[in-house]
Amino acid sequence: MDCYIALGTNLGNLGANLRAGLEGLGGLAQGPMAQSSVWETEPVGSATDHWFWNMVVRLDSRLEPHELLDCLLEIERSAGRTRGAANAPRTLDLDLLLMGRLQIEDSRLQLPHPRMWHRRFVLEPLAEIAPDLRDPASGLTVDQRRRELTDPARVRRLGCLASR
């Protein structure tokens, strides 16, 4: 099943953090991954002045949604992520955005991700790799949702993630 995952980091070596996330995700994929450029983004809902590097990947996974979520949390931990206050700075954040057309809402997981359609730092990189992907609830494409955004956060495309 096609899965879309957002990666973000704003602590430490940002490039190394994203590469660690990509390496971990590569171990979950059933084939090649598609990945967006890296986007530098203004912090949203946080008092920090540390800007983020964000990107989105698409991978094919045979894992069940909650299994995939557990794997994402383990990749975060392996990259040094510790969970504190909401929206606190972090070494690596992996958000499961979409899994096919699944719609799930339980105590651990919401699919599609509940805030993705309102966040420029998600929709700009997602539009690079899947502009015609549709929101299962509204039927609108990623590109349509991106163009309708009122999110004032600043984002800037940095380009491809450099290899080590």
C-alpha cells in the first residue's frame, strides 16, 4: 500500500537527521521510495526560533497501520528523539500522513493525518511527489489543497538532500 510520511528536524545536524530517517524508512519499503526536496520551514505552534528542515516520502509497505506507526516511533528513538512538550524542538519527527485511502481514527492513530491539509510545510513537499493525490474525505488533490492554504508560515525549497 502506498504510504506518505513527513520527516522533520530542527535540532542537531539536520541533514544527518533526515538521512537517518530515510535510512530507517528504506528498511520498511517494499521497493523504491520517492522523496521530495528538503524544505526549510518556519516553526508552527512553537516558541522555538529553530527553523525546521522538512520533506515527504512515498513508500510501498505491507505493514498494518499501527505496525507502521510503531516502526516510525522506533526510527525516531534511534535518531535520538525524546518526547517532551508538544511542538518542542526535535532531532527527528516522522508523521504518517496517508496510507492508501484508509481512514482511521482511534486513540493512537488518525489517517489521514488530522492537520496535514492545513500545513504548508507538509503540502509543499507532498505536492512535489504527489500533486494529484486526493484527500479521501474531500476528493480534492494535494495541489488544490496547497493552493487553498491560508497558513502564513514561511517555507523555502532548499533542494535535494545531500548524501553524506
